[in-house]
Amino acid sequence: MAFTLASEDLKDGGTLPMAQVYNGMGLHGANLSPQLSWSDPPPGTQSFALTLYDPDAPTGSGWWHWLVANIPGNCRSLVRGAGSAEASLPLGAMMARNDYGSSDFGGAAPPPGPAHRYIFTIYALRVEHIDVDRDCSGAKVGFMVNMNRLASASLTAHYGR
């Protein structure tokens, strides 16, 4: 079986619903993280990390919308809205700083023009805990994740205005 990521709220290759669009910067979305579930992680998985990344943001380095680390190895899903409050995350999981400057879910907010890709990725990690905190950048989280990654699974949605 392959390690997979799925959602009740998103379709891979589909359009990002308004619920996952930012509320601000001229947009009126709900800024609500989607329900996500994953299955068949590889043997040896001790924890998970989740990211939401827009590689099309006109920054030269993309845009980190959501970073969740230290999800327990026995967890297989996040509820809709888990990115709004750490109390909704599994015990031990935490959110790092996104590129909006906050430690929570930040929805899509592309500038006018072509649609952007929003890539949700779950990483199966060989360690129970990576050394990151709420103030860590997406680059540091990415480094720690990739140093400990066993496998990953992604789901991509698009949004433009």
C-alpha cells in the first residue's frame, strides 16, 4: 500500500474552496484549515509533520501557509479547523510560524493573476519529535523534516483571483 493523503474538503487537482481562502488582503474567505487524513505510513514511522506551501507566490521562495510538527505516530487525521487553535491538534503536536507571521493556518491569498498551487504534504518521520517551536521559520521546519523523512504524500489544490 502507498502512503496517501486525502481530505473530505479538498479534491487533488481541484479548486481550493472559499473555506480555505484567507480572510484579509482583499479576500473574504473563512481561513479554515481543511480536514485531512492519511493512511499506510511506512514501517518505522514515529511521528508526522504537515505543511501547506504555495510555490507560485511571487517572493522568490514561495509562501508557507501552515506548518504542523510533532504529530504523534498513531494519529491518522486532523479535523477541519485544527489550524485555528492548537487545542484542536493531537496532544504533542504544534504549529510553527507561517509566512503571515503567525503560528496557525493561513489560507490562500494570491495576487491577481493566474491560479496558484497549494500543496498540502504529510511527512512520515523516523523520530518522535523534531526540534522546532512556534517561532521557527518554514525553512527550519523543512530542514528538520527532510533530515528525518521516511516518506511523504501530497494533495494539491488551486486558487486564483
